[in-house]
Amino acid sequence: MSDKPQVMDADWLVWHQSPKKPAYVPPPGAVDAHCHVFGPGAEFPFAPERKYTPCDASKAQLFALRDYLGFSRNVIVQATCHGKDNRATVDAVKASNGLARGVATVGEDITEAELAELDAAGIRGVRFNFPAPAGRLHAA
């Protein structure tokens, strides 16, 4: 674990407490195909190598927003601030009552057994975060 504090970056925009409901109504079965949970940092610490520290945005807040906006399901994508520790994403997918699937972050050292565990938890895709070549900015 790093000494880097689990405190939100000063320039991070906090999620909106009272979003306006859009006039557009998604069709039945609509899926929010890319969303994240962040922490909560006390339960699911952010990765020491992270490039940013967001505010906590829990699975309960995500599910409430999904329902409020009129989506039926969502795909929870592992946030880069959690690195390859997929516990927050897996926890949210498992708690979704079958209304979410997930995308995990994995590295080249992932085992077949670990992939099977992720699959059993509702993870259906993976993402890779490659380091940028020397002298170039990372696009993530």
C-alpha cells in the first residue's frame, strides 16, 4: 500500500447530487454501456499508482442514477484509479441483482482460475492499461 492519501483531487468534479431528468426517455431494456464505481476508498482503496483520486461514488449511488435516468441495465467498467484490483467492480456487479455486467482490468499475469472467478462474478470483458512509450503521454 502507498502513502498516497485516499483524498479526492482538488480539481475533481463531484457527482451531481440532484441531476436533472432528461426529456429523452430510453427505450425499454436500454443499457448504460460504460459507467464506474469509485471506492468507497475506505472499503476498496484506490491503487497507489493511480493518476487521479476521485470522490467516492458507490454502487448504491450508481444504481439509483441508473434507475432515475431510466436505464434497465448497466455495464460497470473498472476505473483506472483502482488499477487491477477489481473488487469494487465485482462487488457492484454482484450486488446488481442481475442488472449489471462488468469489465475488469487485467494484466499479462492473469491466470485462467482468476478469469474463471471474474466470469462467475458477472465480468464479461477485460481492459488493458498499457504504459505509454517513453516520452509520450498516456491516453488513459
